[in-house]
Amino acid sequence: MTAVRMCPTPNCVTRSKPDVASNVGPVSVNRAYGLFFLLLMVCLPAQFLIADEKPADETILSDDTAAIRIGAVPRLLVSVTPEQALSRGIYEQSQLVLTIRVASKYPFDTLHLDFPPIAGVEQIELTPPRTKKITSYAGDGFLHERRYALFAKGPGTLSIPPATVEGLLAAGANNQIQFKDSFAGYEIEVKAKPASYSDRWWLASSNVALQETWSVPLARLHERDVVTRTITLRVSDADGKRLPELLHGKTPGVSVTELSTTRETIKSSRGLTGVMTKSWSLRIENHDVVYISPIGLTYWDTRHGKQKAAAAKGHRLEPLAIDSEAIATHLLDQSIAKHRTAYHLSIGLLMLVLLPVLSMAVYSFFKIYSFSHDRLFGHLFLKANSEQSAYRAWLDWSASEPCHLSKQWCSVNQNIQYAVFSKSDESNLRSGTDRRKLVRQALACARRHRFYNLRRKAMRLHTFFFGVRNEL
């Protein structure tokens, strides 16, 4: 027979080897099993023995505040954060996040939520009303959600009013289910500012943080230096207008001037966050040891229920003495930089003015001395094997020149024709000297007329922009 030995823990069962010498009968075994099950029923926690009774068609989705049941029939769920507000209450001007949800297994065809305004609070919408599809390990569903940040204006009772929701669900292709649910509402105690709170500005928050930055490292500061100190304050569960003013203390040897202040409010599904950035200009007046005062504020910690302080620490400075040589070098470098900047600017302006003039001069030069065109004509005219070839080169070149009415042009043309068509040996174009002379005359005449044409175009352009000159 096998003996059963009970362990100290309720779920531990061990079996020993059969005891041959034992003579335990069936009655002893039954008593042992009965005792074992009795101990098991007594020692096991109740949640392991009692099943959670819920409809078979419901899905449980975990959320940041509570478990959301998604069933075939939609439910109206209203919750607040922090959850301790229902049992312990909240303080005036502290944030309370109100979340309204309607959960359903089927999509909504129509949805009407009647939630009246809440009296005695400032209500700020965190997220606009929206309906989204949600997925969990147990199934899918649809959730309509609205979130608000509530700030009680004074002590008393905050009443979350009753609400109702109704609509139609699309349960199938041609099947609609009508539903309706309600919320009974509840009340939350709003406490006044504690009498032990000593600061004049009341601020309730779960977290306050200050961040400090300097425009120049403190170890590098000299006498008469100017440095900018910037403090960034982030306060959870509050908007920008509820943040207190940060004051910078004055100490001997330091001149303080306030520069700027900016406030903003950051919205999220968990509530509001107020951010304030403030800057001061500090001037170190002497080289003795100086103290820069801390900057801070007092607030009521809503998580621990007590007054706390947050601050950017003060600083003890030993400013460096004035370096006259470094200052002179710095001023000289600044003067040289300004001089170079002015010089480069004047050169740039001069080039900007001269560039059009130079461009027109270069264009006119190449237009008048058309080197490639004139050089081709001179080469063909001087190297021609016959008078007819030379005359053909002359005709091809002269056809593109706008100076046919010039007397000099006509004289050159007449000389070339006479040399080509005359029967006299003394008057032909066989002599290289005569050819070069005719080429020089032709080029001089053509270039002169090119210059005249450009000047006429320039005068027409001048008249177009400045008009005709009239003398009185």
C-alpha cells in the first residue's frame, strides 16, 4: 500500500515507497484522501475556487483605469483618474480626468450620448469624441470614447451627473440591434487648500520638474560678463495659466534683468501638462565671489498628500579677472572683420555696377571685330588661285555686311570688280600686295559700319528707357 504524506503547502503531495510492514486497510486510505481534500478546500484562495461568472459572448480588454467588458449589448462606462478620488476626494484646482466610454461587440450605426455639463468645474476637452476598433487576446470590438480634464473651482461636492446612451448596432447584413444604457452618477468630495500650506500660490500636481540652462558656462565667466539664465518648468496635471510666476532673487555683485516668459499647455489622453520657459540676463559686476540665488516654487503633491518644493539650485561664482589684452584683441578682430566685410561689400557693389558695362563692351568688341568671319574672308581672298575665286569670296563675305550704301564700300567694290574684269595685266588681282590692301580697306569699312549700327541700337535703347532729350 502507498502512504500519502501532507506537505506544509496545500498543493504539495508526495508519495513514499510502499511499506511492506504496514497493515493499513482501505478505511485508512479513504480517511487520508478525505483529510487531503479538506485541507485543500481550506488553504486554497477563494479566487481559485470561485469562477468569475460572465456571459459567454463578452470579451475583457485591459485599460489604464479599469477592465472593459465588450459584450453583445453595449455598456456605458464612466471612470475618473486618479481612482482614489472616489474614496478620498480631491483638492480644489487639482486635475480630475473624466473618461466616458461605450463598448460594443458590433459596430455602431447610430449613437447618441446624453451627458449634461458638470457644474462648478472648468471642463477642458482632452480628446475629441471618437469611435475606434479595438483588439484584445480574446476578441475584437468597438469603443466610443471621450476624455475631459476637470478642475473644481472651489471646495464642496463635485457631482458627476447621470448620463444615458442609446443607438443602433449593425449586427449583420440586414440586422440592427437597438440598445440603451445609463449611468447613475456619483459625487466626489472637493477639499479646500490645507491650512498647513504656507505658500501664497496654490498649485496641486503629481509631478513638478525644473530644468536650468546657461548661455555661457559658469566657469568661464569674467567680471562684467553678461550671461543668460533660462529655466524651463514642467508641471503635470495643470495648464499654463495655473503655473506660478518664477522670481529671480537679487544678490550683491549681480545685476538681474528679466528677458522673456512663454507659457504653453500640452494635452494628452492622461491629462494636461503646463510648460513655462523664463529667461533672465545676469551681469557680473565685480571679480569678488558672488552668489546666484536659487529659483523654485512650492506645490501640493497630490500623490503623497503633502507640501513639497522644487527648485533650480543656487551657484557660488568666482569670476575671472578682466583680461585687457584679450579684450583688445577681441575688439581688434571685430574691427578687422567689419573692415573686411565693408571692403567685400564695396567690391561686390562695384562689380554689380560694372558687370553690365563690361558685358556690353565685350559684346561690342566681338561684334565689331568678328574675327572668325573676317579671318575666313581674308584667307579665301588672299589664297584664291584665280580672280574669279577671289571675287566669289568677296561676294560671300560682303553679302552679310550692312554697308552697301557707303561710298568707301562702293569704292572698294569698284576696285575689286575693275581688277577682276579688266583685261589689263597691271590691273588684275595677281599681286599679293594689292589683295592685302583691298582686304584692309574692306575690313576697315565693315568694322566702321558695325560700330555705327551698335551705337544706333544703344541710342534706341537709351531713348526707350529715358525718353527723348529735349533742350529748352
